[in-house]
Amino acid sequence: MVRYGLLDDSMRKLDHVLSLKIDQFMERRLQTVIHKENVAKSVHHARVMLRHRHIRVGKRMVDIPSFMLRKINDKSIGHPECSPLSGGKPGRTKRKMEKNKKK
């Protein structure tokens, strides 16, 4: 529980663990953290970004919205190199628009 940032080191007793609320767990989900850090405009947008594989944690690409984020990984959230959001290959619609402009 300490790894996930739900409890402090001083709160390692059973009473503290049993007093945890569901909201505390929900705040550590990757979907919620992405929204809180303003990477996504809404919780739904964060979920879509995750499912479309536009988010990485460390070197690992994550596509599960319910991924429980550890405290040490808070600063390592970003876009993978292959994502159009990080300057990778443009998406299908953008490529189609560029093709039409050339004509």
C-alpha cells in the first residue's frame, strides 16, 4: 500500500489499511492520474488515450485504464515514440488530409 501512495510509512498498521476508502484507490488509477495531470481533457478522454496506446509509464506502453500507478512512476508518464501525439507517424485522418492537400 505504501508503494502505491495509499499509505505513509508510519501507517503500516492494520487499522490504517482497513480504513482505506474506495476513492483513495480510484485516485491511483492511471486513467484518473492522466486526467489530474492535464494530459487528457476529461476522464473519458484519458480512457480513450489509454485504449489507443498513446500513453507509456516508464518504458512500458500501457493500455489498461485500471492500471494501478505506483508512487515512483508518477513522474514517468508520457507518450511513446510511435504515437502521433509525440511526433511519430501521423494518424490515418491527418495522412488523408495531407494527401488531399497535395492534389
